[in-house]
Amino acid sequence: MRFLVCLAASALLTTVPLKAQTPSDAQGCELHVWPGDRLKSIYNGVFHGGTVDGALKGRSGYPPLPQDPLNSARQAALLEAARPQSLLARPEDRLIVHPEPLDSHTIRTSPGRLGASSAACYGELVVDDIVFRQDVVSGTVLMTLFRYRRFGAEPAPSYRFANWAKSTVTLLPLKPGGDLAAAIAELETAYVDDLKKFADVIVKQTRKK
């Protein structure tokens, strides 16, 4: 229950107004991206459940999951291939993908830029948390918490937005005779789909301005 309360608290949307991009704004713009740390898991069954990482730790009664199925290095590769700058309707931004994740405390409490950049036009997209959630009632999903900020000349962000995105997963946990490679591929697709859903909300906000 404590973990679920933390999820709900982290999911609170944070946003300030976003200005539409103009062609001149795109000159010299950067988008810095960080992958998340290891995948967490949560399982809610009929008679028991709720232990964080019970499946990954091999706890009795928890459907087993492969160890480290979505590590930071793989996340970084998926993020780069997905071209998040284009998903955010900023295709001219120079993409800079950082290979190592940031700790959640740093992500949540740093008032200024997370990247060592002095670019006048700067954005950052951070994966704060990833959760594989199994529920016997509502099904299985991959939930990803993204945080996005944009900076101009001021030290404080001119725009920020944070929220969870979730996508359905059907092949994990593996059933007898299941295809592990296909299951991992589906998990990776769900991760990219979460990114697309998150970015789509930001683009819609931009179009309203």
C-alpha cells in the first residue's frame, strides 16, 4: 500500500505555460534525455500481493519475471531511436542522450538544469520511474513516469510537466512455452508507447497556445 500511495503522489501533474516554438527558437536548441533506473514490479493478486519487486525477487506466489528486462542502456537506445524531439514537435532540437540514469531525489529537487549546458534554448526529458504492474482485475501494464522541462535565458524553467503513462503488456509473465524474446520486444514497445503518449499531451498543450 505504501508503494501505491507513492505512485499516486508522484503522478500529480505539474505544469506551467508553454509557448509555441517559432523557427528562430529552434536555432541552437538542445534536448537532453536521461533513461530510468531498473524496472520495478508490483503484483496484486486475489489473496496476496503488493510487495515491491516480489516477482523480480522470486517471492513465492509472485509470477516470475526475467531479471533486468529493461536496463538503462537499453532504455537509452530506445529513447534515441524514438526521436523524442520529433515526438515533442521540435524536430530541429539537437538530441543528447545521457547513458546513465539520474536518482529520483536529484530529478525532483533540482531547480535548475540537470545537464551541463549553457545553450540559450534547452530542454530535458527524464525517465523518473518504471513499474511493471500486474493486477488480476485490471490487467498488466508498463507504467513510466516522465518529467519534461524547458529553459530559456532564466535559471528557472519556463515550462514543466510530469505525469505517468501506461501501456498494456500481454506476454509477461511468460506462460509455459512462451517466447522470451517476443515478450521483451513487447515490453520495449510498451516503453516507447508510453513516451509517445506523454509527448502527445505536451504537443496538445502547445497547440492550444
